[in-house]
Amino acid sequence: MKKKVYLFLIVMSLLLTSGCRQLWGHEKIHITVITKATETDFWRAVRSGCDTAASEYNVDLVFEGPENEEDYQTQIQMIEDAVAGGTDAIVLSAIDRKKLLPALEKAAARGIYLVIIDSGIDSRLPEVVISTDNYASGQQAAEAMIK
């Protein structure tokens, strides 16, 4: 879990460099983080990292997620709201690998930077993907059990 949080902080730092500010054409960057949920220890840790990075780099940050980890429709609405609100980047932990794609395609078409964390999507749209390779993790676990 700590690795994911640290990697997320690295990505946030990369998004917030002066080069990205030049790409977006304005001084303050707006980032929307949409998670699967917000009330677990993992997502609280991610939020803490986001809040720290946003404060340090003077970024407008929205951190939100549905009440349960199956509510992909709320995630779609959150993506659409972020696009309509003029966000510069969306950081997303997708509930559904396919159902969110139309909303994400609209975001990408508007030039919104997409970062996928924790759970992937069936698309090459995101500029950055941070997640565990579950297949490789399973292989490592099997090898450890054999030993």
C-alpha cells in the first residue's frame, strides 16, 4: 500500500512541475481525483498524499468518490462534472474497466490529462497508469509457496 501512495505522490509531483503549467497555459492547475470510495484506510492515505501535494504546489484539488465501490454511474457523473468544470487532469481509480470509457474519451478529447491508479481501464488513453500487475503478483506468490 505504501508503494502505491508513494508512486501516486511522484505522479502528482510530475503533474505539478512548471513544464505542465506551461502546457495548460495558466498558473494554477486544477486536478480532480476520483477514487472507488473515500472511506477506507487506503483511500484516506491517498487523500492525505493528494492534499499534501496540492498544498505544497498550490494546486486546486477535488478529491471525491462514490459511497460504494460498485457505483460506476456516480463515477461517470463525477468525470463528466470534472470535464464541465474545466479540470486540467483527472486521476481515476476505475470501478469498471469498460463502462467509464465514453466519459474518459470525452475528457481526453478536451485535452484533459488522465492518470489511472489502482484499477485499470481497457484503453490506452491514460498518460500514466499506476497499478499492480495482479498476474505477476500471483506468479510470485505461487513461486514463494513452492519454496
